[in-house]
Amino acid sequence: MAYAVYSQVYLAIALEEEEKIFKIGETTNVARRQKQLKDFEICLWADFTTDSKADRLFIESYLRIKILEYSDIRLIGQDYFSYTDTKVYNEILDNFEKWVREAMEILPR
């Protein structure tokens, strides 16, 4: 039997200002995750409750898809993104919660 899990997806920015890099991720505790991140600061997160790990991974993947729609963004590995235009980064920040809501609406109820 599945049970609801409180989860968070987050966006963290590189602490080194010369590096224009951010990362996204999924966690059950954003404060604990922040302590694990050495060179990044979590600057934005969205809370949600779901019944499965697949749902949590879908939401994170949906964010990845939306972020990669910007031509200025380059994926590094699985969760890291580089950018050159701060306006694009700010637009991603502005849309982050909206994209999480969109992903939640796609999931079956």
C-alpha cells in the first residue's frame, strides 16, 4: 500500500558568483539537503505531497524539460545547468512554482 510522502523540489545556485551554474533536485527535507550541498545555496523550493517516488521524479524531470526549453541553458550531467544570461535565469526562477503545479496537474489522481 502506498502512502503519501512530503517532498520538495528545489533550485540551488552556485555560491561562486563567477560560475553561472544552478542545480535542481528532489528531497524530503530541503534544510537537510542544504547542509549536504557544499558549493550551492538553495534559493527556491516548492512543497508537494505524493504517493510515489515515480511522481517525485516526474516532477523533477518536468522541471528539467521546461528549463531546457531555453536556448541559453546547457545541461551538465543530470541536475546541473549552466547559463550566460541572467535574465533567462530570473525567468526560470519566476516560473519554477508554476511548472511544479503544471507537473502535479499531469499526474493521475
